[in-house]
Amino acid sequence: MLEFELLLFINGRRKVIPSPSWDDVHDSLKKLKGNAGSLYLEVVNLEGEGPERLSVESNSCHYMVTLLEFVNGENAVRTLNNFDTPTGSVMINGDCWSEKQVTINFEVIFNVFYLMYFSGEIPIKMLN
């Protein structure tokens, strides 16, 4: 089973929770919703290949989620890819992202973190 560390950056404050419970993750997600900041769920006991870090960046209404994983001996990054979204860009925490990689639907963010916490895997169809 994967072990995690949770990092929350919001309103200029940093909070680190070693070995978080699901309630810790869920509460941190609720704090991030509607605020500018970021949340990281880091795997601390990765052996071999697999997910290393799930993160979400927020500008208070747009959310950019990324999964960093180690696959085939290399690091890979997976993100949302909303093909139906218009081409444009959104500024989140000082970085410019394609609207195709960003969502305003926080339920998507919640579901990705839930899957990561309980299964350690995110389907390709969710993040690719």
C-alpha cells in the first residue's frame, strides 16, 4: 500500500501532513476549493514504477491537476485533456495553462484525489 505526505499551500501558508488520512485529504481539498493555492499528495514509499505525486493548482475558480509518475524508466506527466474546451489559456499561480488542461468542475479534482488515495492508480481516460 502506498504511503503519502500531503502539502497544502493556501493564503501564503504551508501545511504539511505526514501519513494523512482520507479526512485530511478531503478537508484540504475543501479548503482549496474556491481559493488560490496548491495541494500535493506525494508518494513517500515508491519502489520501482508508479505514481509519484498528484497535484492541483488553483486560481480560485480554475483547477489544473497533474500526475507525475515513473514509467518505463522515465518521469512522465499526465494532465486533463478536455477536447471539447475552446483553445485559450488560463493563468494559475503565475503559470499559463491551456484551457484544455484546466477544469472549473471541482468534482473532477475530488474524484482524481480519491482514486489516488485509495487505489494508487489514475485511469488514462481521466488523466492522459
